[in-house]
Amino acid sequence: MELTLKQYQKIRLVIVIVLAFFISQSIVFRNFFIPVILLITSSLLLMYFRKKVKGVIADERDYAMGGKSAFLAMQIYSWIAVVFMFLFYAMSDLNPYYYPVAMTLAFSTCILMLLYSVIFRYYNKINFADKKLIYSVFILALFLAIVLAFSLRLFSGEDSWICQNGQWVEHGHPSLPAPTANCD
Amino acid sequence: MKNKIKELRAKMNITQEELAEKAGVRRETIVFLEQDKYNPSLKLANDVAKALKTTIDKLFIF
């Protein structure tokens, strides 16, 4: 079975609409497992259909434009995220809910920059090196270690609220007020 | 960079779509090339030249 570019674009549109519908419903029902499964499934499906397309989907001009657009998008996002991060951080004394927003913006910008540097370095040097596999594994391990360190810091629960005997108890120095959800 | 793609394509009596297929690119890229709005890589320049049965130095005006 071969697909034309137009058929592929139609299939892609349908998948995006279905995905958007299920993700929005999952958020409403607070089920975050379904969107992850759906995202993986739809990515695999799109990869499968992409291989079935007869003809060229993207050529060197698309890749050149994509590279420039991605670079510009990253710069714009980083600037906006950093400015708003400082704003939210400065206002976190007024409202403690601003603090996690500021941290999310800060960490997402750091990870984006880090990812960009790793990929840039890969294409710049390692892709042509003799020991390509060793370099790639080392850089991937380093990147995963840094992401893991960030994640552990974020989700460590060192400064959070713990549910004990039907009451929210401070653990460390949480920046947010006690959760409003019932503690059973 | 100026080129003679449109002229040679007309002489060979082939469409942009056909040339794109032979060169392994999208039709829009041929449109951009013919309008001198895109400078191709050496590989693409060679592929287009081959598709038009000519050479890079005769196709592109440096």
C-alpha cells in the first residue's frame, strides 16, 4: 500500500484531531496515562505512514528552513521564558504559586539549551569522528545524568507537604501553602 | 545565484513536477530555484543538472 503526500497529510490531520480530543478529555478526567500511551502510538503510526508515502515529503530546502526556524524559535522562547521567570520569581513573595511557575520556566529553558548544545556538538564534530558510538553513548549518558539530577531535585519531595493522620504536615520548607485536597 | 533551469526545462518539455521527481525534491523547491530564491547545495545542483542533461557550470551562472 502506497500513499500520496495528500493522503498522508489527511491521515496526519485526523490523528492530530483524535489526539487533541483524547488529551483534552484525559486532562478533564485527570488521567495522564492515556495521553502518554496515545502520544507514543500516534508517533509510531505516523512513522509507519510516512514510510508508505511515495515521493518526497521534505527536501534540503525544508531542512534548511526547519533549522533556521528551530534556532529562532528556541531563542525567542528562551528570552521570553527567562524574562517571565524573573518576573514570577520576583512576585513569588506576593503569591507562592508563582514560585513553581518560575522554576518550571527556568528548568525548561536550561534543558532546552542543554539539548541544543548536545545536538549541535553531535552534528558539528562527533558525527564525523572515528569513535562515533563511544562519544554518542558518553554524551547521552551525561545528558541523562543531568536530566535525572534536575528531576530528582524537582520531584524529591524534600520541601513538600506530607499527609499524616488525616492532616497535611510540613516536610522541610515548602514554598506553597498546604494542598486543598482531602488528606485521608 | 542566477540559473537557466526554467529555460532548459522548457527545452526538454518537462514539468516542474517531473523535474522535481528526477532531482528528488519537492516541486516547491524547483519553483524557488527557477525564481533564484534558493541557493542549492552542491548535491542538489548536480542532481538538477543531471536531470536536465547538462553540467553545473552550464546551468548556474556564478
